[in-house]
Amino acid sequence: MRIERVEPINLRYEYPNASGFQYAGGICTARLTTLILIHTDTGHVGVGSVYSHPALVYLIVRDQLDPLLRGEDPNRVESLWEKMYGVTRWYGRKGVTMSAIGGVDTALWDLKGQSEGKPVWKLLGGTEGVCPAYASGLLWNEIDALAEEAIGHIDAGFKRVKMRLARSEEWDREAVTAVRKAIGPEHDVIVDASMRYNVALARRMGEFLEDMRVFWYEEPFPPEDIDSFVALRGAVGIPVSAGENEFGFQGFRELIRAKAVNIVQPDSSRCGGISEVVKVAQLAGANGLRVATHTWSDAVAVTANAHVVSAISNGITVEIDRTGTPFVEDLLVDPLEVSNGQLTLGDRPGLGIQLDMDVVERLRMANPLKIPDGSYSDMMFGKAYEPPSLPYVEIDA
Ligand SMILES: [Mg+2]
């Protein structure tokens, strides 16, 4: 089998009337992701995904990675990863380049599984085609509406839910109390503080979150602020997590070496692909840490991360975006299936998914090099809705 070409397909879904959700990052006006399709001379197609700035992903794949990989044997996953990393090292290593390499890497794993007739979880040493999954949503909203939404996730077959905090200390406490009460003691609540706390506040909130029996306490500080994570970890009685904004094995090595977190959260569509998540998970395991992959934008990313979590001994769960995006709900011919808190991966070769190409074409960006003003991550915040510099009001401040 030989690679014929690597195709980036940028997708964009715009919420009607900028009516997306609101959280500490701003008001989300559109969703973005980039699919990576590797076409081969045997007709097999591997699929991966990347979330980063769409124009930059497009350029890196079209002008650097595609020409580099044409004619190569896709089964040589590790050496092709090294080749991509080596040629981009001068401008890559973190950020969009690592994310783009990761999208290609995941598509290579999909092809490897297809050519060997095995699901990726089996290639990685897993024993069963299922993965624990949790419902991710619960953004800034009215407290009653949050409680109702949380119950909806439980009714849909989830056992854990994740909510977003960092609005004000009063709101954060009320929101967690309401969700905890709504889902009852037999289910787990996870909180994400979206990088907006300081150490004193994070410790104070940590005591409260421990009382609420929060399952983990995610990203209270920005990814660069490792010292604050170190100051928090161990000072609170619940696991502290981070990693969705870290890239590559080397980045996670620093996080782990500093003893910054209890749970690491790599994401195959951002940190460097399935290969890199596996390496990060092994390092985490050697340091007694667990892994709960981050995922946000699309069903390919959910599936890729789930194959790894399912196969590793220190994997906890995979995240499923439940905000109602077509990238999660409509992109696959057979939609994601969760029951009893478990995502089904099955026994189909590779990632075991098939894209609905009508949906892909409907969401395809006409020209990824010509995009509206705004800020771009795995979401888009239109220019008028960029992250606000609202003061965070603390109760005891
Ligand atoms: Mg997060």
C-alpha cells in the first residue's frame, strides 16, 4: 500500500445569529475542525482530524506534509511521524504544526488497522472495543437550566458530566451545588475552571469542590503557569488535571516532571496524534498518573482518543461534546453510541468509522485561506465575541 495524497478538508459550522454558547473563553459563534484524509493506491482511505487555525493547518498539510508523504508506505507509522517532525522542527514542535502532524498520524493508524484487519484499540494492546465516556457541556447558563441539562446527560446514558466554571465565585459555587444535587451521589461531576483562577482562589474553591466530591478539577490556570499547578496539587483533596493545551511528548514530560497534575489530558487531534497520546500515557503510567483525553470538536477525534483510552491500563475516560454540534452528531454514517457510560468502538478495522460525505461537503469551507476575522482554536469567536476581560468577582476578595 502506498500513499497517493494527503487531503486536508476544513469544516466550519456557524451558529445561527451568533447564538452559540458562552463560557470563560467568550461567546462561541462557530465550530471548526479539519479532517485529514490519506488516499492510497489500494483505495483505502485513512481519516484523522485536527483542531487549530484552519488556514495554517491547510497550508502545512498541503505544502509540507502531503508532498513529503506521497509514495510512502502508510504502515510505517513511527518513521513517518519522525519524518514529519524532523522536517518541521524549525518552525514546529508545538502548536499548529504538531496538531497537523497528529491529524496525519491518526489517519495512518486508521490505515494500519484497515490493512491488518484489526481495530486500532487491538493494535494498541486493548482487549475490548468499548471506552468509558463522559458528557461534556454545562456552559455558562441559568442555574436551573444547568441542573436540567445535567439530568438530560444522565438520561442519555452517561454516568459523568463536566461543567464550566470561572464566571464568578458565587455563580461557580451555586452551579456546582445545583448540578451535584441534580445528578445525585451515584454519578460524577467534573469541573473545568478554564484557566481563570489564581492560586488562592483555586485552593479555596478546591476545598469546596472536595466537599462536592468533584471527580477532577480541570485547568484552573493557563498551560504556561506550571508553578501555580504545582502549588495547587496536593493542597486539595481531589485530582487536578490539565493537558488539553499541551503539545507533544516533550511538553507533557515537563508537566509530569514538575508534578503539576494528577491526571493528564492529551488530545490526539491537538497534541500530535494517536502515537503521541500513547507515548504520553506510557510516561504518565510510569509516574503513577492517569489519563483522561481531552476532545472537543468532532467525532473522529472522540473515536481516535477513545481507541487509546480503551487500550491503556491507566486510561480513565473519553470526553464527548454534548453541546449539539453537527461535527459530533452528523459527521459519521453510524453516529457515536453511548450506553451505560460506555462508548462502543466495536471490532471494525482501523478507527471503525465512515464519514458521511454529504455532511462533509455541506460543512466544507469554500476557501480555508480566506476566513472571517475572529479568534480561532477548536472554536471560533467572532471578532465582536472575543474572550472578555471581565473581572472575576471573588466572594472573599
Ligand atoms: Mg477543558
